[in-house]
Amino acid sequence: MAGRVRKHSASFFENVYDVVRLVPHGRVTSYGSIAEYIGLRGSARMVGWAMNGSHTRLTDVPAHRVVNRNGLLTGKHHFGTPNMMQQLLENEGIEVVNDKIVRFNELFWNPLKELQI
């Protein structure tokens, strides 16, 4: 599925996972921007619930690339260890200080702008 997301043919969680799989290596996005892209603005918390369940997926969902609107690693507690989310981001060259992404605005990937609707 190169660059397109099926917005209505799959479940909400699957739509979220499809978008997250498109976030490029070394970039991050937010719960709210995903919700807005799939047509459910204001459903950032539901995207968070989807991310919480992403660890049980058979196919890889890079949940570590999804943070809150301020660049905070609010989902870090849902990874195997307290520092795993940060380690995964740092492995992609993303600097994290005090659970916050440094240069968040530069690294932010907005699916509304990056993907053709």
C-alpha cells in the first residue's frame, strides 16, 4: 500500500496502523494528526488506544513514531521497558531529552500534507 490509506474499508484500528506504517524512518507524527487524516478529528485518544494495542499485531507497526502534539513520549509505558520507545527513536537518529523530541517541528510528519488524500 504505497502512500495510500484505505479510510473506510477497514476498522478504525487498521486505518490507524496503515497510517503509522507510512511514517518514514527518522520522522514522527502525532495521535491527533492521524485522527484528523482518517477523518475523525478530535479522536486522538482513540488513536492512542490503537497504539496501545499495536504491539500485538502480526505485522510491524512502528508505534514509537507516534507522540503527542508537543513531541512528548506519552506512550512510552506501553513498550517492553521504560526506555524502549526512546531507544527506538534514538536508533533512528531522533534526539530525545526528558521524554521530549528535540527539533520536533522539523521532524514532524503530517499525513494530511505528506499523503495525497
